[in-house]
Amino acid sequence: MTKENLILLADAYKYSHHKLYIPGTEYIYSYFESRGGKFNETVFYGLQYFLMEYLQGAVITKEKLDEAEATLLEVFGRNDVFDRTRFEYIIEKHGGRLPVRIKAVPEGTVTGVRNVLMTIENTDPNCYWVTNFLETLLMQIWYPCTVATLSREIKKTVKQYYNETASEAAFAGIDFVLNDFGFRGASSVESAGIGGSAHLINFSGSDTLIGSTFAKRYYQAPVAPGLSIPATEHSIVTMLGEEGELEIFRHILNAFPTGTIACVSDSYNILRACREYWGTELKEQILSRQGTLVIRPDSGDAIQTLLKVFEILMETFGYTVNEKGYKVLPPQVRVIQGDGISYSSIPPIFEALKQAGISAENLVLGMGGALLQRVNRDTQEYALKCSFAQVNGKAINVQKNPLELDANGNTRVSFKKSKSGKQKLVVENGIYTSLPENEAPALADQLVTVFEDGEIKKAYSFEQIRKNATI
């Protein structure tokens, strides 16, 4: 059972297209790509969710058609736009199943931009209009693709600083360096689920529980791939006022005498909390724990605050110097920065620590809105465009190639120039390239049929996807 009425999940103008395509149109073939954007690589992820949730099975029914007809008559204020017989044909001829074929690169695959990642075409010539009718819904895979791409790019940065400053033993914890704090900042539960699961392709730390739920429900993850720890918030730490902060800190350590626990420590004075409370009054209890206390500053300039916090903690708790020559706190003490974390703020933070002789292994990060919400379709410039059609039995290679004006009034070819003809994706020496379907016959097409005539033909496990996206 689908969540929404698929017949109403398209841009309103598309309901006129059955009349606007040239008479004799039989097949429409379109492809999905990242046309460029912030990053040179992109991760393909999320199609399987949309196929399972919205497209598989008998998704066109008389009841849904009745609902859609009433709504669309209101929307257009006229009865010559929406044609219910187009959908009735799908019910009668195909049992309500969509007569389309979707091919896609395996989920988790990382390619350079400007490559075909997915294609869609109708399988019944009477349903030529269905291909791009589905554009509105299927284009929404830009979101999980973008979150997965962003998260992976951050992992590249983390790995860079680990390679430069962290001990070999610390690499075992690299999957927990970036933690998803984005649930409350997401625009919907669905966004948090699909975006949160996209982050989990690259990292294992997450408080966005619905991300693990989606990974299990739609990608057969055997156990929750997102892991978390006990942690405080300000409502806990401020319960006894400023004078009671030390008592609260002691209670927190007593509540979880073993394992990792995080405590926000900036409610009043982060420097006092680190020096007098954690580093003096509670020092012996912390160092005798079988586990790690993760101290969380949550306000102020991140770089200046972290440098001062680490200075105090290393002064009070001591430190060792790893094989790369960088300082490391005792394993019972670490720091998490969750305020102001974004793709642009992370490199300067790690660089500042490096310049101060502090290993990256001392710090983990929490990222909220900048991970799940501060992205859009243009972050990676995703688009779905028609590149082939058949009209009255004649094959036609279709292409848009805009001549545009720049800011100085000079003409140029737009980056929106689209591909022409049916496409395939090939890989040679690890490099992906999109080619016309009839070129390079010796190279296998990496696009796999994942959906055809209402049925999912190929599914991917979360484990497979993580493996595909490995840096």
C-alpha cells in the first residue's frame, strides 16, 4: 500500500502533456544525471526507497483515479486537461502497474559528475506520457544522493587529517567521527529517514533513529546501522542551576559508570567546567572509568573554544604523543563539537588542531541542519532530461542545447546542454563515462534494470551500498 495517491504526485502542468506531445509519439526515454555542482563526484542512492514506497505493484486504481479527477478539475477549472481514460487504460491493460522500465547504476556507486545515473522509458507505446510524468517524483532522489555525497566528501577530509595526525589504532573509530544530529532540523520525518540513511552509507554515528529504520525497512540492513551513546542536553545539566552543575556532572558519571557518555558542558562556563570540574574534582573518577567521557562545548567560536578546551584538558588530564608526533588525551576523555559544523567549517577546525600539535583523534563532530537540510537540487545540479523518442516508428535523438547570455551579455553554450540518444554508462580503469548506447560495444553497460512493468527487478542491501561507496 503506497503512502500517497501516485496519480497526484506530479507537477500540475504535466497532466496536459498527453495532448502536447506531437501526434504519433510512441516512446519517451529520459535520463538522470548530476550536471556538476559543489563536488566533482556524486553518490547514487535512494531510488530503491522510491520504487518500494511509491511505484511497485498496482499503484493506479479506480478509487485513486476518482480522487485525482476531482482534485484536478478543481486545479485547472476546466475539463479538457486531465484525461482519466489514460489512467483507465493502465488499469485495464496493465492491472494498474506502471508500464515503464527503469535502469540505474548500482546504489552506492560513486561516479564523476555529468554521467547518466538512471534512465526511464515507457514499455507500452500508448503510455509515452508516463515517462516524464514520473519525473517530479523520481527527481526527488536528488536529496539522498546529495546527502550521501556531502557525507562522503566530509569523510575524505576526516581521513586526510587522520592520515596526517592520528595514530594507526585510531583509524578503527573513524566511522564515528561525524555524527548525524539533523532529525529536528529536517523538513519532515520522511526527509530525516531517507537523508539520515544516506549519511549512514559513510558513517556509523547517528542520533537520527529514523535513518536506521529506513535502512532496515528499504535496504535490508540486518541491524540498525546508526549507533549512538547516552548523552545529556541542557535541560539535564541546568536542573540544579549554576551552583549545582558539579553535582549534576557527578550524577551523570554515576548514572553510567562504564561505556561512552557525552555531556554538554557550556551551560555556564565551559572553561571552568573543563578545568575545575572535569579536570580536577572529577578527574580521578573519569580516569578510573572503563569508558570514555566526551565533553561537548556548544557555543562560541568553534576553533578558539576547542583550542582552549584542549589546552585545559591536556594540562589537567595529561597527554601522550602518538607516532606521528601529535598530542592525544587519555582514552577516557574526548571532545565533541556539534555547534556550527558544516562542510566548510570542518577543515579549518582540524587544521587548527593540527597546527597546535593536537591529533584529530581527540575530536568527533555532530552535524545537524547542514547535513540533512542545508542542501538543494542545485548543490549537485541534478536534472532528468529526455534524450530519445520514437514517433510513428521513427527513432529520434532528442537534445536541448541552449545558447545563453552571460553577465556581460556575451553568448555561450549553457551547462544545461543535455545528452542525445539512448545512453549507457561504462567504466574503464575505474573511470565512469556516459556514451551513446551503440558506442564501445566491448564495454559493458553499468546501468542495471531495477524496475519494469510494476516490479522491482533488482534490489540492493545496505551492506552492498556501503561497500560500493567506500573511499
